[in-house]
Amino acid sequence: MTDSDDFLSSVRSAAIFGASGGIGQALTDLLVERGIHVWAGSRSGNGQQSAHLTPFAFDLTDEQSVQDAAEAMGENPPQLVIIATGVLTLAGGIGPERSYRKLDPAVMAEVFHLNTIGPAIIAKHMVPLLPRKERSVLAALSARVGSITDNGLGGWHSYRASKAALNMLLKNLAIELARTHKQAIIAGLHPGTVDSDLSKPFQSNLADGQLTEPKESATNLLTVLNGLSADDRGSVFAYDGQLIAP
């Protein structure tokens, strides 16, 4: 990683998938403040269009909706794509499994679809929009618990496994894209524990100072993205810029 501010200052257009979430909304706001046009994607597609903001609808379980969104961006393709989607607790309060006894194939399939397959499909349709001769970044929100090396507690089986699988996909994409897009970077980002809907069921157990506000997290993540270099392709970085072991 470097300390260069060249990348964000050169970005004309960005796409945020998951712009209605805590981190996604904060990322959107910060990029718009920089004068960058943002394609802001959410399931509803709600939002007020402006010179620097174009809302769009997409559904992680509907590839056609992602393809339609990518095609619409062809008029102003992004140099920065951030996949700010993910799920820890499913509808109905079904939370991460703390024991193998709680494993349910239907729950696992849904978690993998939202945390792994959905982002992969977004990448499938967004990568062709990335410039071949300019620096570009496609990043996805991952998690430290997706690290196999760093796993000392176990549990949270579907969530951990889906994020580990996401990290492998990002590595694969980075290797493949390096052949055609010499300046493109694919990376994963661990935002820390952010005050959002995803973390709310677990905030009562957090130590003081461990919870981060969305704007602070988004600011940290953009700083990390700004410092990425070609050597960082396929890696996962925490909000403080530290490399997370595979």
C-alpha cells in the first residue's frame, strides 16, 4: 500500500451496491462530497437523483437486475465499484450458528447466496465496465472472521465460510483481471464493527470503543482504497490498512 491520493482524485464515477445500508450510505455521501458521480444501488432503488447521484435498483438474487444496472452505467462507467452488501442475521432473527448442531442447509444456502454468489455476479457484470488503461478498483466488504488463519474461536459457520469463499473469489478475479486490466485492483475490505443493522443484534456484548460510526468507517475504507497498489491485488485489508491473513 501507498499513501497516494491520486486515485480518488481521478475518479469521475463510482458505483455502490448496497447504498442504503449504513456503510454504503456513508460511502455514497463521502464520494458525492468529493464531486464524484455515484451510481447508488439498493433493493428499492429509492433516492433523489442529482448531478452527482443516480439511484438504481438491484436484487442480489436476481442476476438480470444486476445486468440491467450495469448496462445503464455504460453511459458513465465507474472507475470505482464497491460492493457494500452482506448479511449476518437473516429475516426472522436467524443468527449465525454457534454450533455445528445448528447447521441448516437452507440457511447456509441463503447466506452463501447473499454473501458470496451475489457479489460474484455483481463482479461478473461490472468488471467489463472498468477501464483497461486507467487505474480502477473493485472492492467488496468482507470480514476478518473470513480468515482461516486467524480463526481461533470457531462458530458462525455459514458467515465465516461465505466470507472465506468471497475472499477466494476476489483473489481469483484479481488474477484473471490482471491479464487484461493492468492497472485494475480487486480487493476485500473489513470495515470493523460498525453501528449498522448488521451488527445491532450483537452490540450489547461489545467492549467500549469497539463500535464505529458509519461515516468514520467509510472514511477509513476510502483511505485504504486510495492507498492500494498493484501488489495488493486479491488481498483483504482491515479499516486501518492492515493486511488480513487468508
